[in-house]
Amino acid sequence: MRVHYGKGKEDPLQHIRFYSKNATASARCFRLPECAYEMFSPRKFEEYCIRIFVKEPHLVAPVREAFERWCRKYNNSQGFPLEFHA
């Protein structure tokens, strides 16, 4: 699953134009410089979510271990296992 803020990897604020609050009818729009908001915005503008479903109870532990190894190897992140029993 891929989630982003509407522009994929791009910073969505770079596609928005602003006006001064004291602007007149002839005022021109402008972009905010990234340094004006970079402290308050995320470093990445999209994230991926992977869900793994296992039907066989005896496979849950090996699949979890394999997924945790994959997380460490490829993206230095951590899995958050949730167990659901139907």
C-alpha cells in the first residue's frame, strides 16, 4: 500500500502559491522558500505499508522472522506485528 500527500515523492508545498495577508488586488503570488517551513514538514512525503497474511498457524513464526530479516536488510525499519484470529 502506498500513501502520499498528493505529489508522490515531491514536496506538495512547492506546488502551492501564497499571497501576503496585506495583499492588494494587483498583488502577485509567491512560493514559500523551503527554509521557511522545512523544520515543520516531514523529510519524506510518502510511505509504504506492507501487510502479510498467514492462514496456517504453524507458519506465523517463520514468516514473522523472515519479514523482520527483510525489514532489517532492505529498509532499516521495524515490523509491527498484529495478530488477528478469525
